[in-house]
Amino acid sequence: MTASRSAREKKAAVEAGPLAKVRIDLDDQQQFVYKINCTVCTVKGRRNWSVYRPGGDNGFMAAMDRWIFHLHEKHAGAEAPCLAYLPAAQQRLHERRQ
């Protein structure tokens, strides 16, 4: 059975940690769109830093990888369960760049 959107959102929010605000919306094709906002960092003066990735096969992983890199670079002392996946995220980034 496929998890509901709200169940996926709750799980992603737990993984992302306390500095994240996670939302999963639906696009025009009824696919998930993953959105993670940093509750601390702002860009262009007033908007929160965010990552937005459309669903598809790896939308969640792409959004979470980007969030992991943001946490690692901008919030070095932060704790979040997703940081356990930093080596795997770095490996995927390395593979994409080759």
C-alpha cells in the first residue's frame, strides 16, 4: 500500500529535523512536489531558503539531498536524522557530476 501524502510529509519532516518546514503538494499531473524550507536562513532579504523538487522517481531523494547539503554547510552543529545519509548524498552528487 502506498503511503498517503500526509504520511510522507510527516516522515520527511521528521527526517529533515527541526530547522525544516516540509510540504508535499501535487502538480498538474497529480505527482508529488517536495518542498523543504529552512526556518532560519533567508534569501534576497525576506524569503526563506528552500528546495523545490517535482515528484517523479527521485524527487524526494533530490530534495532531501539538497537539504542535507544545506544543513551540512550552513548549520554545521544542527542535528537531524537525514544527516546520517550525507555520505550517500555526496556519492550521488559525485556520480551525477561524472
